[in-house]
Amino acid sequence: MTLPNPIRKLDPTVVNRIAAGEVIQRPANALKEMLENCLDANATNIQITAKNGGMKLLQIVDNGCGIRKEDLEIVCERFTTSKLRNFEDLTSITTYGFRGEGLASISHVAHLTIITKTADSQCAFRVSYLDGKMKSAPKPCAGNQGTQIIVEDLFYNLATRRKALKTTYEEYAKIADVVGSYAIHNSHVGFSLKKIGESSACIRTQPNSTRVDNICNIFGNSVARELLDVELQSDSLGFKMHGHITNANYSTRKLLFLLFINNRLVDSVGIRKVVDQVYSSYLPKGGHPFIYLSLEINPNNVDVNVHPTKHQVHFLHEEEITEKIREAIEMRLVNCNTSRVFYTQAHLPGSALPERRPETSTASPSQVVRTDAAQQKMERFLSPHAPPAASNSLESSKRTSEGSSSTDIDEERTRKSGWKETNLHSVLSLRAAIEKECHAGLRLLFKEHSFVGCVSRSRALVQHSTSLYLCNTRQLCEELFYQIMMYQFGNFGMIKFSEALPLQDLGLLALKSRWSGWTEADGSQDSLSKFIASFLASKSAMLLDYFSIGIEPDGALLTGIPILIDGFFPRSEDLPRWVLRLATEVEWGDEKLCFETLCRETARFYAMSLDQGEEDEEKGDEPVERAVVDGQSDSEEASWRHVVEHKVYTALRKTLLPPKGFSTDGCVLQVAHLPDLYKVFERC
Ligand code: ADP
Ligand code: MG
């Protein structure tokens, strides 16, 4: 027969240690408690240092109000707080802390030291704690106003918890998540996080920044430049929401989800799920957005007291509020998508299209949105029509290129109601070829490069990491234009000429040039140019629909050419050569070859303005003419240097998938490598 063990009261230290283990599960939880205390103390600057992922040491220094010397004795006892007095206060609580468990818990599972000074105290005081109690009386010491909390050897007395922790690296990453989230939400406060012994911080934000500043600072420009604001308010449900979410151009493998409810960093499985659902129809398979949402819910409707970590909160009308959030995000994404600028051309009767695609003008959101992940994947790299620029370019702008160009080029942009995704096998396989050929190292180089300067019209210096590279801008540009043509197939804006140009005249001009290689054996120039004009006119429907190359078929007049990069114009004197080559070099007989050669020829035509012509060398750095201009800038800025830096290299950064050949053919040459230079200096 087994007899029951007698029931005994647990030793309070054991009780506290068990309770502490619930509040503090890992270094990041301890840090969150302490950060919240700093914010409650109205700090405007918070510095965090960690060692071994916070397991060996977590040090938090703030410039808040400090702790009164007389409170130091009880500050680490359980349920001692300066914040909550009555149970009723719980419903109107505006501070993070309220139940006085944070420091107590930490002191039961780690060695805790506090150094603190209030404004009215002569000096700072230092105390160490063990299991909620001071080890000895506070000792006066030097110190600035504010509080410094040092937590050492977390879980020194809880071996199982210690063993359950992840690696130093993972714990540090969790700490960085918490600091980053709070830094974004509390952008008026400056935060810094660094590993002990390292001089540079891994997170550093300035006080009085904006949330978008800090998102950019912490998550990088790739997130920040694709951000959309969302706002939502419902009086009946008693809540307000404000947020920053990425548009469909941004996609990452792991959902970046920052949710604050009444200023508290929390998680909500429900909201997370709904957000991912909305984005699943916008992003490539396995892609996720960045989401920052701050909800303010009537405190009476929120129960923060759900879990000791305060990580989960429950609130009234949870389902309705979640649904409202879903709608708001969906609306924002749809609107953003429709306000992108693309040229639309209705299907022309009589054109010999291999395949008919849906009309876009009446497209429903699900048609406007790319739903095939595989097809959309590249688009985020390849749309130079990013939303912020779109608002300017929505107004149809007419401008004339200045200088000596024989034709005035006016630009007209037409609003497009949606993106036409192509299903043409030929185009998809040409895209696949680009992706297969992509050199990952060069892609990274261009993605992350800093532009240093133009050496000449066709060469520029860029820096990546510790190396300097000399790049063949013309060659890069030609590939870039080719890729833009492939990935924006059927979705180009149009540069419309103020006066349509007879194709025959252009053909004739080309044939008369020395470089055309024309001989009498080819037939008379007149009859050849007539043939060129009528041949291209016969292709007008396809050229317009797929490439925004405008040809008025009756008079065989060229009316416009595609916009490949906003603000980039090819030279009008290169038009004749392009027209001739369209007629003679494009493989019209085979769909795939036709698209490939046509895009190559067109890309070449556009990139020609970056040729290092003899003319340029003679006239030095002066821009020869203003064939390449950004019409939005004044004429001074509209020089080719400006275009190269701000249009070409920006587009290269965003979209180019550099083919492998560029790494060996001299297109990108490493000219200096910093560590090697150091070696040279060392010898001096
Ligand atoms: P709570 O935050 O729930 O009040 P804590 O155990 O986290 O409980 O903190 C106990 C008390 O210690 C707080 O109420 C506050 O008065 C004081 N305190 C803790 N950290 C700081 C700090 N960084 N600056 C000023 N006071 C602090
Ligand atoms: Mg607290």
C-alpha cells in the first residue's frame, strides 16, 4: 500500500523562481520587461549591450526618471510597483508595467544590479539583488540621471531552462527583434543595441526620428521604399489602427510582423493569418510582406492580463476587428496596384496576335493582380514604375527635348488600369533564360553598390563592399533594357512624337549612312526604304500591343516608342539605324526569335546614347546634346551624368540580372580592393 506524501507549503523562493520562469523565458523576454520600464520612466535614450546572446550579460542604460533611493530596497520584490494602485486601474493603464513582476522575476533567475540616479539626488546608487532582496545596502557612486540595469548569468539556477535556450546567435537575433520593434514603434526615443566589445552598434536609431526612418534604418531601403500607410478607425468597434505595410513589389521568405496593441508588442495568430492570406494572392509563392501595425483599442475592451509575458492580449470584437484589418490591407494593395502607371492599348482588330489576353480596362482586382507566383516573381525587380514616382507621372506630361535633335520628342503617358501578364510561352522561356544566366555575385554587387561617379559617358565607377569596380555602362544598359522589355512585355508607356515620322524617310536616312553597308547590288535605296516602311507598317498591331512601338499603318508613320525607364530618352539621330535594323535584323519568322531579336535591337538603340562617340571625346565632358534627358529636372541637371547616376544605375540596382558573361568580358572590372591597398600602405 502506498501512502500519500504530506502536503507542504512551498518555500517562497521556489514559488518565485517558478513564477519567474514563466515571465522570463529567454533573454529577449527579460530585455522586453526592462525596455518597457525605461519607456515608462520617460527615457529618450536607451542603450543595450549584450554578451553571449544576452545569456551572459544584458545591460540596459536609460536616461529616464531613475528610481528613488528609498525604493531600492523593495523594487525587486514581487508585486512592488510605482504604476498600479487599484484593480480598477487595470482598465485605464497607460504604462507598460503594472504588476511589479519584471525586476522581481529577473532577480530570481539571474544576478541583477541596479545603478540609478534621480534628478533630485546628489549621486547615483548601486545595489545588487538576489531572489528579490538587496544583497547589501545601496552604495553611493557616480552616475548620470537615469537607470542602468545589469543582468548577468541568466538562469544560472535553472539548468533546464538554460539548456532549452537556443544558440547565442539565435538569442541575440531575438533580442534584436525586440529592440528593432520598440525602436520603430517609439521613434521619438533613440535606441542602440550592440554586442559587448564591439564598437559599432547593430541597431542605432536617433531620438525624434519617424517610424519610416527607423523602418528604413532597421529593415533597409528595400522595405522602406515599398511602404504604404494604412489607417483605419471604427467608433462602433472602439478602435483605431495605423500601420506601414509593404506593397506587392516587396517579398521576403519570413513574415516580418510587428504588432503593437495599445503600444505593447504582442502577437496575434489571427491577425498574422489574415495578413498572410491577403498577400498570398499578391506575392510569389512562399513570399511574405513586412507589416507594422499599431492598434489602439479602448483599454476597457482589452485584457492584457492574459499571460505573464504579456505577449498575448485578448480584446473584445476580436473577429470583427481582424476582418476590418483584412479589408483595409486588401484595399490598400488593390489601390496601389491600380495606381501604377503603365500604358494600355486595347487589342486592335485584325492584328495577328498569337494569343488573346484579358481586357485590362475592366479588370477586377483579381485580374489586375498577378496571381501566378512564378510569373510575378521577377516583376518586383523589374518595374521601374515604382509607386512613389507614379503619382507624378500620372499627369500626362508634354515636354520637348532640348538641343540639336532633329525631331522633337514629346512624351505622353497613359494611365493603365492594370498589369497585363503575358502567358506567351516564348516570352516566358526568354525570361527563364535570363534568370538561368544570372550571375549571383554580380547581382549582389549591383543590388548593393554605391555609385561613385561617371568616368565617361559609357564608363562609371561603383563601389561594393571594399572594392571599386569600373563598369561598362553602355553594355549594362543594353542588357538592362533587354530585360525590361522582356519583363514588362505588353506593359510599356509610350514616348509619343509630337510629329509622326515617315518610316520611309527614316529608312532612307539609314541607307544613306556610311555604316549601313548599302551597295547597289541591294537594290535602289528608294525601293528598299519603301519596302522597310510597308513591311513595318504590316506589323503595327503587334508592335503597338506588345512593345508600345506606335506605327500609323496607313501612312507608315512612326508615332511613338516605348518608355523603358522613366526619364530616359534614346537619341533621335539613332532612330534611322533602329528602323533599318528592325526591318532587316529581326527574325520575323519565328515568335521566340522575333521577340528576342526585336528586344535586343531596341535595347541597343536605347543604349546607343551612352556610346562613347568620337564627338564626345572631342568636346570633353560637355554633354553633346540633350537626347538623354530627364524632363522633370532643370536643364542643368538633365545632363547625361544625372541620367546615368539617377536613372540608369538606380534601375540597374533594382532590376538587372547580370548574365555570367559580364564577369569575364570586361564589362565589370575590379580596379581597387581596399585590403590590398592597406597592405600597400603598411609597406610604406
Ligand atoms: P512594473 O513595471 O510592473 O511596475 P517592474 O518590476 O518591472 O514592475 O518594476 C518595478 C518598479 O521599478 C517600477 O514600477 C518602477 O517604479 C521601477 N523601475 C524599474 N525599472 C526602472 C527604470 N528603468 N527607470 C525607472 N524606474 C524603474
Ligand atoms: Mg516593468
